[in-house]
Amino acid sequence: MIVECLHSLLFSLSFITHISSLLFIVHSLLKTRSVLNIELITPACGRQVNLKKSFVKYNKMKHLTLIVHGKVQGVSFRATTKAIANILKVNGIVKNQADGTVYIEAEGSPIDLENFIDWCNEGPENAVIEKVEQFEGDLKNYRNFEIVKK
């Protein structure tokens, strides 16, 4: 009985040691503000998306308004934008404008918005992006990402 208790105690201490080592590694990553680059090929856009995922938790959310110029209507830009926004945990809206541009309001952490803007500069497979204008604004606290129909 005592041997079983000691064995159980040693196993628990070993487990705690592994957990504390893991916590130390995570703490070290947070202190150095390491960034992990992830390559992802999404079926939604058929293109490779390079993502930068930070180990640092950002509490400060940002709001950006983006206007995407080029061949961006009739190429599934809005649907693909919604899919990418959901992957990146970006909330907001996307809609076609009468002048042929796509209007986007996006909210998220700075690193997620940076990834989102990078994708907007590439767009889906058949899109041709000429330029992406961006403006900072006040948070509207969107709960998800929606396509706004005319």
C-alpha cells in the first residue's frame, strides 16, 4: 500500500515537472513575443494564405474600414472574405459598392487584422486587386462577420 502511494506521488511529481517545464516554455515565448508563421491553403480561395500567429494575447481590438479596388465583384470576393475572416477570427461586414469596389469593416486584434489585410491584397483566385485603402475607426463591436446584400 505504501509503495503504491509512493509510486502515485512520484508519478504526480513527474507530471507536475513536465507541466512546469511546458509553462516555462510558454512563458519564455510570451516574454520574447515570438510569432509563429503558418501556411494555410484554404478551399475557400484556392490560394495559399500565410498567417502570422502571435503567442502574445492582444487585449486591444482595432476597427478598420477597407475599400478594395480592382476586379473584385463577380469573383466570389465577398464569400471568400467571409470565410477568411472566420478563420482569422475577424468580425465585421463586407459589401459590394455601386462603383465596383468592395467595402469592408473589420474588427480584431492587430495581428489578425494584419493577416486579413494581407489576404485582401491577394483576394480569391479570379480577383485582380489594384489597391486596398484602409482607414482606422471606432469599434462597433461586431459579433461575427456578415455579407451585406444590396
